[in-house]
Amino acid sequence: MSGRLSGKVAIVTGGARGIGAAVAYKLGLEGAKVVIADVHEEAGKWREGWLRSNGVDAFFIKTDVSIESDVKNMVNETVKRFGGVDILINNAGIGFSGKSIFEQTLDEWNRVISINLTGVWLCSKYAGQEMAKRGGGVIVNIASTRAFQSEPNTEPYSASKGGIVALTHSLAISLSKYKIRVVSVAPGWIDTSEWQYPPRKPSLNPLDHAQHPAGRVGNPMDVANLIAFLVSDEASWITGVNFTIDGGMTVKMIYMDPDVLGNSIGTMVQDPELGDLIIRVLMSGGAKLTELKRMIKTMLNS
């Protein structure tokens, strides 16, 4: 395929599923040769075949980004097959179980940090060396809005993503003399259902979409389209910064009050009248709330 990335070689870690798979596809559509580096061999081989069937010159390399020898092999095999490295997408990462900090173990902490953060450092180190030989390149690190705001019990994940944002501007300065640009992208809620292995249908309700100022939950191609721009020559004056892509959620102020609760329920069940009635009951308080509670209990027990 021809496009703004024709002749470029891209490595996408965690490229077998989710955001990484969409990024691999988009970069391939733009003309890049794509290496899918993923720890999941079955999913990786399947994605390689899927990409090839869609016209992308793709190659899978089994890689655990937390293991230095795996990362070295990933880069060496890419150079052997395609002649070098121009683009690195540090996308591989894992979530966390959501345990209370009092129940989290050091092994769990270390595992998340080693994959999500140390993996970015290792891949940047070895792919960056090859980029320097070619006179430059671009590294995109996938962070998260969890780098800036949190839900309870996400300490390992949030710390790893915050570390990625800091590592990004550090790498951008260190690698600038080699004409290597480094940026990070922080996605919000991205529904990856259709980009999983095997693909599955999304399971979202109207409230999931409506709470976003942009009117919907994000999808992996939203992120992929941004990244395709960032790695292109059109973004040649951009380095060292983070791009938040979240449908506006991190700039939205949320206060819990009867209007928010009632409108949310009305949106979720697609019945605005019910939402309005709930707001009126909540505002009235006292006996009407007690009666509503009694009626709900009766309905659940019937």
C-alpha cells in the first residue's frame, strides 16, 4: 500500500489485540511495513494473517517486553526482515486486579511496572539505536488518562502510566540529537471489543456514550488515526508532549446531585420521563423517598 508512511518500518508492541491491533492496521494502510510484537502467540499469528489479508505487509514476533532478551530479539528480527526501524509504538501493557493497596503484593506491583513502564524503556532503548542509524525516527508511548486521574485501587497501573508520560519528555530530550521524536498518547475509555481475539460485540449502554462530551465511547481507530498523524512528517515539529484522547471526559466537571442522578437513569433506560420523576422525588425528600424505597423493595421481592 502507498501512503504517507510508505517505506517506513513500524513496530507495534501489544499489536495482536485492542488498540495495538488497530494501530498496526492503520499504519499499514498508510504504507508502513508492520511488526506485531506480542506475548500472545496464537492471537499474534491470527492478527498477522488478518492484516495480510487486508493488504498490510505484517510480521509477528513473539515478545515479552519486560524481558530484555525478547526485546533485543524483536528489534534484531525486525532489522533482518525489513532493514531497520523507523517507528515504535509502545503499546503493550496490562491492567490491575483492583485490590486494595493493603492487599496488593510487591510481586503484583513489580509485574505491572515491568511490563507497562520498564518495557517502554527497554523497547525505546533498543529500537532507538536502530533509528539513530537511519538518521531519525518516531516513538509513541501509550499512556492513559489514569496518569492524571484515578479510580480507587489502581496504584500500580496509574503509577506506570504516569511514569510513561514522564519518560516520554525525558526520552524526547535525550534522543533529540539523533532526530528521534517521542510523544505519548493518553486514551480514555476505549471499547476494544471488536479488536479482540476473537472479536466480540460491544456491550455498552446509552449512558456510557452520553456521559462523554463528544457523545460516545471511543474506539481503537480513534487512537490509531491520531497516532498515524503523530508518526508522519506532518507532525515533524511535535515532540516531548502528551496527547489526551478521551472524548472530553478529563475536562468535564462532575458533581453528584439529583439532576445528574435522574438524568443519568433516564438516559440509561432511555426514558427521560422516568428520569424527571426521579429528580422530583429526590428533591422532595422525606416521606416520598421512604415510599419510593418501599415500592422498590416490594417490586424486587414480588
